[in-house]
Amino acid sequence: MYNEDMVKNIKEKILKYNVVFQPEPEGGYTVIVPTLRGCVTYGKTLDEAREMAIDAIGGFMECLKEDGEEIPTDEKSVVSVIGFRASNFAVV
């Protein structure tokens, strides 16, 4: 037997997106959603930046829906940080 939460989860799909929080010299964070080209926002704190990102993604989704475009996700993406020695490269 399905309970109310199970039915809600079946009806509502959660889309996942990788986001980049870039600290700004003047304070706060610029947030970029790479999969949604042009989806950029800002928040004074990390919490505000997260909330602004959710809002920006929602607005972006509405525009895609209105334009009849496919909604991309990061469901299968893998994110990693790669380090390398800068001294191995000539600085021009």
C-alpha cells in the first residue's frame, strides 16, 4: 500500500544540478550552473547564494518550458577537482 509520501515522490521528480560557488573579492558568492548556460546568480552568504541558485534554476526552467526546449540535468555528471603544478608551465 502506498502512503502519501510515496505517492508524492512518484509524482515529483527531483532534478539535480552541479553549481559552482565563487567567492567574490568584495564579499558574497557568484553562483554558476554550468549545465544551464547563462544561469548565474549572486548571494551575500552561502545560504543566500544557495537560495538564489534554486530561484534562478526555477526561472530558467520556466523559460525552457515556455520555449518548448528540453530540460537538461546533471543526473549522470561526475564533478572533480584536478590539481597540477603551475611551475611546470611557462607564464607569459
